[in-house]
Amino acid sequence: MNQSKNGKISSFFRRAAQLRILFLVFVLFIALSILSPTFRKLEFILENVLRPASIIGILSLGMTFILASKGLDLSVGSIAALSSSVGVMAFYKYDYPIWLGIVIGVLIGILFGLFNAFFITKLRVAPFIVTIATLSIGRGLTLVLSGNLFTYGLPDSFRDIGRGSFFSIPTPFLITLLLYGVSYYLFNHTRLGKYACAIGSNETAARVAGIQVDRYKTFYYIFIGFLSALAGLIFSARANMVAITTGMGYELDAIASVILGGTSMAGGGGSITGSFLGAIMLMLLDNGLQLLGINTFLQKTIVGMIIIIGLAYAAWQDEQARKSARKKMTEKVLSNQ
Amino acid sequence: MKSKKINKFREFAGNNGMILVLIVLMGFMSLLSDKFLSTSNLVNLAIQNCTVAVVAMGISFVLISGGIDLSLGSIVGMVAILTCGLTEYNGWQEWQSILFSLILALGVGALNGWIITRFKIEPVVVTLGTWYIVQGLVQNYILSRVPTAPPFTSFLGSESVFGIPVIVIVTVLLILAAHLILKRTVLGQWAYAMGSNPAAARLSGVPVNKARIIFFMLSAFYGFACALLMTGRIHAVDASAGSGLVFLAPAAAVVGGTSLFGGRGRALNAVIGALIMGVIANGLNLTRVSFFWQQVAVGAAILIAVTIDALQRRRD
């Protein structure tokens, strides 16, 4: 009886975290559209919020699996840079067909994911340090390969991936929606998601229960490597260039949107929808600050504050709920006596 | 008898494996370039790696006590930018801006510790948040200006006393102080106890929450020191100051042999880790390998170091 009640309370809080981000996105959107008439145009939202939000949105999907399983991946930005520069180089410099370039880029992302997973699962090195190392390696290789040069003027058919639209919905956002659907299904309706939460809340227990922890972890890192490559390629297509700075800081924006979306860094649970909304919220915030003429540097400060205050508030709420539950229980016991 | 000796050797190698790696690495680099072992290059090497050693030392307090501090790089940036910026643009005296940034740095450290202990949130997230807050505010202050280092800071970073660079003296003193704190004071005992088993530490009377706040403040203090040395050495700062140290600091500490999982680490490890990273960069520099490959090499070095560490732990 009590257990089901506790379960109800905790599931309420998990849902509350998701509602919180939905509420925040809604409030921010309303506030911005009151402040500026341009925000009331659908076209503006599609082009200036949803199109740029796609890149961090894609990364945040993979990051949800990683954080839910109590892992960490700091190398997403440099994987994005490496796979996009190699992929673009393949058709830009060596005249391979474009689809082959994309495939090569994606394969590099997958390979890096596998590389991370090998060190994390086979050698039991902390994900934090492994992915710092691959961050450095990936960024270095990108610099070596691109020779510190910017590449401009990519072929139109490739650029359409980034700048095109279907029925005025931006192509990158459509891709993100598709990936969102896939991730949502994997996270909520297959073992991949359930086991991520199981591994995140207690890895030893998950192992004892017969979950092949290493195999699942490997999948999560490969998945985020794949998504990073896609994000990098979409960025290149949209920006019409390959730059050595591609993807710098993506890892933190992705982690921030996942945390904003209510996934705990302590592992054990997560929300794909929340992460997706978190990425959109970051972009709304970016636009809002530009609109108000506030320096975009302050965007970082605000995101930091939202993360800390949001989590502290959630923790405080949780504490109060536990206290009142305990009080009720004591009263019940006393009245029974 | 013999097996005892072998065991002792194993224990020594286990504790000091990274020193051996450093020696091998230096031997290898001296084969690659005959300039490597020249006095001027070795002095250079020492000066270049002081700042990383200090900041790695700072983060070691947090790592040993079972936490992580991502905001340290932004604290370094903040101190560097405020010390130079306030003096140059806002008409403050140098000691005023140094004192002000010291108070702010300790404040950020205390805030980190307080939020983590009061609300029981993961250190990674809290310090990610404070990193963002601090960096955003500081960049908003400095914009694209590039202030130069005031006199005392310059003295710390690039002058010599009796032929020994001040930066090296300060670093040695800081590392020595850290060593004494870790090995000779109750604070050090708390750090190891908390890092190996927080619940047991709490039960045996360690004031875990207070101690965590102190370790974050110590970490911030070392960040402050690193910032002064860094600005003094390179004479000017811009908005990106300290951003390279965010990941480099924990990486150097871990390469030196400090555990990311808490409970294990020494002051010396921070120095060794910083030197290993420094020797790779310096050696490759002398052999004219491009900076780009150096980044790859540093990443590979981290992987090799942690792999050795992991294999060793498994054997134990």
C-alpha cells in the first residue's frame, strides 16, 4: 500500500520535471511574442528557432541514453567536427558521390562511439576521462585533416540537407523529428531504454540481474556517435562550410538541454521529450536575448542559473514531500496505537 | 624473501608508475631531439607547466574527496580577467582587484560546495552550472578587450629571484603546502575518508558537508593562484582565458595517478601529470611536429595513462 503510494509520488515528480520544461518553454515563448511582433510569425519560429535547434536537439537525444545510464560523453562536439570534415572532404576534394561522403562521415561517428565504448566497458575507465581524451584526439585529427583551412562553397544538393524545407518545415527539423520518434520508441518501449535506467540506478544490480551491461553501454555510445556525425553534417550543410571550430561547446549545450529536460545526472531515469524541449528552449533563449539586445554571453549565465535553481528547487520539493510523507506516516502509526 | 622483494617493487611501481612513464617519455624525447635535455629547454619546460600543475593540484583536493569541479577553468578565467581588467579599465589599485577576485573565487568555490551539500545534487551538474554562470558574466564584462597584466602579477609570472623564476618558487610552495595539508592535517584525512567511503566517513564523525565546502574553496584558491601566474607569464588576457584548463586540469591530475573515483591521489601526482602533458607538447614542438598532432598526442597520452591505471587496478 505504502509502496504504491511512494511509487506514485516519485512518478509524479518525474512527470513534474517534464511538465516544468514544457511550462518554461511555453512561458518563454509567450513572453517573447509579447515583447516582439516578429515572434508571432510562424515562419520566424521555423527558421530562427526550430532550424538551428535541430543540431543540439539531435545530440540531446543520444545524451539522454548516456546520462540515464550514468555515463557521460564530452566528445560529441569533436566527433561532429571530424565526421563532417572527413565526409565533406570525400566529395568536395576527392569527388566521391555525396551519399558516400555522408556514409563515410556517419561511419566515423560510429567508429568513435565504439572507441569510447571499448575503453569504458572493457578497460573500465571513467567515461569522463575517456571522452576528454577522444575530444582532444578528434579535434586534433580534424585540424590535421583540414589543414587549418576553411572550406566554403559546398555543392547545392548537399546544402539542401541544411537549408531546404518540405512544405515550409525545415529539413533539419524534419530529420530531428524523425530521430526523436525513433529515440522515443527505443527509450520508452524497448529494453534499450529500460536497461539504460536500470544500469544508471544500480549497475551492479543490473549485472547481477543478467543484463549484458557492456553490450548495452556500447550501443549507447555508438548511438550518440552516430547522432554526433549527423549533427556535424547538418551543421556543415547549413553553414555551407567546414570549419575547425565546428561543434565546439556542443557537448555542454547537449548536456544542459538534457538536464533542463528533467533527466538526472545521477542516472536511473530520463525523458527524451524533455531533452528535445530543452534544446528548443536553449534556442528560444538565444533568440530572446538577441531580441532584447542583451549580449549573448549572458545566455550562458542564464542557462547556468536555470540549471542550478531548477535542480535545487526540485531537490527541495522532493525533500518537503518526503518530510510530509514521513509526518503522515508517524501520525498514522500513533493514531493506530 | 624474494617474493617479498618483488612485491615491494610491485608496490613501488603501482604507486609511482606515472613517474616511470615520465622518465621513459623524457628519455624518448631526448632521443628525438638533442635540444630536449638542454638547460634552457628544461627551465622552459618547468616554467610552462607551473600553471597546469597548480590548477591540477587544486582539482586534486576535490577529486580525492570524491567530487569533480568543472567550474575551475572559469574561476581561473574570472580571476585573470578581473585582475587585469579592473586595474586597467576601472581605475582600481592592483591589490584591490586581486583581493576582490580572490574573494569572488573563494565565493564561487563555497557556493559550489554549499549547493552540492545542501541540495544533494551531483557535483558535475552544479559545477557545470557555475561554470556557465561565471563564464557568461565575465565574458560579458570583458567583451573583446585585451587588458595587460599589472606589475605585481607580472612579477609573479615572469621575473626571477636569485636566478630562480618566481613562478617556479610559488608553484613549489603551493604544491608543498598541498602536500602538507593532505598528509599532515586532519583535513587531508577527511579528504581520503570521504573519497573512499562517504557513508563510513560520516558515521565516523567527519563533518562531510563542511569538509566538502572547504575542498571546493581550496580548489578555487589554487585556481586563483594559477590565474595570477598565468596572466603574469603571458602578460595579457582575453575572454577565452582559462577555457583550455576546464578539462586539462582533471586530465593532468588523473594522468598523474589521482583517481577520478575519490580516495586516491597525492600532491606529487598533479606535478607528474602536468609534466607528462608538458613533455609531450614540448618534445613534439622541438621536433617540429605540428600543434594539431600535439593535441592528438595529448589525447592518446591520457588514454594510455588511464589504461595502465585500469590494468593495474584490475591486477590488484
